[in-house]
Amino acid sequence: MIYPEFLTENKTIGIVALSKGVGGKLESFDLSLEELHNQGFTTIETKSVRNDSEPSTDAITRAQELSELVTNKEVKAIWCAAGGDFELETLPHINFEEIKENPKWYLGASDPTNLLFPVTTKCDIATIYGFNAGSFDEMLLKTYPNQCFKMLQGKVPTTKSSNKHQHLDYYNKGKPILNTKTEYIGECDVTGRMLGGCFESINDMAGTPFDSVLEFKERYKKDGIIWFFDIFAMESSDVYRALLKMKYMHYFDNVKAILVGRVLFERESDLIGYREAFEKVCPDIPVITGMDIGHTYPHMPVINGAIAHVIVKDGKGKISYKLK
């Protein structure tokens, strides 16, 4: 596993809009960049980042803009500006050999899984899932964002579960209110290599030429895999069918545990619930649900590809990492 050079003060982060542009939220995006600058980083943006469109521009142009950052020796990390729905269409135009020859940190959440996941599985480069570059406009919830910055700087913390989290219905003029007790469901004490991201994106890539899961699992079969999944809005019956497909593709062979975040837009079927779907497909694997992973606040950063020790007991959990 390649762990790129960590960022010291004044190192440059390149920001790319492989999915949606941020033109519709420029004020909050600039506040987010201000926080990155406060952390001691400098930033540069590709041309399409501030476009007010989804996707930000055509797929070939987005991939070319990514390549500009990949080959720029001054850029030490590449951060996706925002989520969206169309990053998958850029994959045929991305030069993954170029990415492997120029290892950098890649960061993002949600749709940017379409970049981070193959960078880790195809190129053996660790990535950081959990926050987009435009995610730091609201820093009232500082613990997990600060941990994301520390990971990027090589000061890898032990990440612990929150005390309270945001329920979908609890907002105050768009800002989350943390008034729901956090309780992880399930128990485990396992060590393995973290692998995952947005569930919908991983499902979309499964079986395509950009799916390198089995090769990744073979390379690290001595470690075993700990899957982490962030479900955005997929209905629970669809999740069940997607899990069956992944099982038939041997995604869940030699897996130590499956960590599942809170679903932002819950659509639980009367036929099968989210947790039941995982337990039915993977009855012999510890499944932890309700974790601080994904789209609801607060959400923790996760180092994709790193060795992790995950302990969950009595509704609480913690993750510690070894970068090897």
C-alpha cells in the first residue's frame, strides 16, 4: 500500500470538480476554502470547479482537469470539490497509470468514491473518505473535520464514535442539530484492511473494467478486509439485491466485518430492512450499523486501504490505524 507524502504547512491541495460544480454555493465553498487555508494549506482550483452545473462540464474535460493536477509536482493532494451523480462517466477518460506514477492523497465523499475507490484498489494508493473540499463551511462540528486534517498531515488519530448525531428531520435553517443519541448496533473486535465508500457508487462500478476488488483482496488476503459502506438513499430492497450481486462476485470472502453508516434518506422496504439485508447476505460476518460514516452529521474520515483495528461494544466504537 502506497501512503503518499503527508502535507506540511503551505503544501498545495488541488481541487477538482469531477462531479458537480460549486457555482450554486460559492459563499459556503469560499468559507470552506478559508478553513483549509487556516489549517496552513494553499489551494489551486481547476477551471470547472466554480461552474454552476451538474456535472461541472463534460466528462473528457473533467478527466483532463484531473490530469493537470496529477502531473503538477507542486500539488501534494487532490480534493474533490463536491458530490453529485455523474462522476462515473469520467472513468474511461482517467489515466490510472499516470495516477500510480504520481502518488498523491485523494480525498472526497459520496460520488467521488468513483475516483477514490479505484485509486485505492487499482493503484494501491491510500485515500481519505469522508469530506469534500466544500464540506468545511460549517465548523461548529470540529472533531471529525480536524481529524481529517490530521490524517492528511500524518498525525493519524484514533477515531471514536460520537455521542449525538443529526436525524434527518432535525435542521435549523440548514444547519444540523445533534439531538439524537448515537448508538452503534452490533459488536466486533477485528483487524483488517479498510475498503469502501459510497455504496451506490461501489455498486455502479461492480463488474465494470474499473472494478479491481478481487485483485485487491488477493494482494491483501493475509490481512482480510473490513468493508465500510455509506448508503445515501438506496431503498433497502435494492440494497439487498446489490449485496447479493457483490456476494456472488466474492466481495465478501475473507471479510472481517462490515461497517455501515446511517442512511441519509431512509427508504426502508416492508419486505426487508437495511440491517436485515446485510445480515441475510452475510450471516457469518459481524455487521455494525448506525456508524458515523456518510452523509449525516457528524461523519468521520476513513483511511481507505489502511490497516484498521475496529472495536465496537455496548453501542460505542473506535477505529485505530496502522499505515502499512
